[in-house]
Amino acid sequence: MDPGSLNIADWLMRLTALRILWICLLMAPAAAVSLLVAHAIIPSAVDSHHLSRKWVIIRAPLYLFGFGTLFLEIILFIYAFANMTFLSEFYPRFWQ
């Protein structure tokens, strides 16, 4: 495909999809770290008495943030993938 034949709308569609994928890439570690801290690190540290019992309160917001970020990331990825209609131009046999 010749890049010179792309118009502004084509470039904007590709740029939007690329930006959304970069956002998904940045959101994945945030969700992973939040869920890891809430599910593994805080309970282990509280049980071994390295942290006080007050830290258990922080688990609920961390779970909420982690699952919310994961849900948002999945929605954004599906949205980006749905708008990548230009992939059929590069790989036409994949979509048949």
C-alpha cells in the first residue's frame, strides 16, 4: 500500500487507534500493580505483622481501581480493534 495515497481521514483513523493502543499499554501495568498489591502483598504483609491491620482498608479501593482499569482497558482495546478497518487492506485474506 502506498502511503502517499492515504488521505487525512485515513491517517487520523490510524493515529486514533495507535493512541488508544498506547493508552492500553500504559494502563495494563497500573491495573496489574494495583491488583497485585491488593490481593497478594497487603494480606501477606498484614499476616506476617509487617503492616498493621489498618492497611486492610486500602484493599477495597485498590481492587476497585484495578478492576476498573482492567475493564476500561478491555473496552478501549475492543473500540480500537473495531476501528481498525484499515487492517483488511493490509491483510485481506485474514478477514475472509
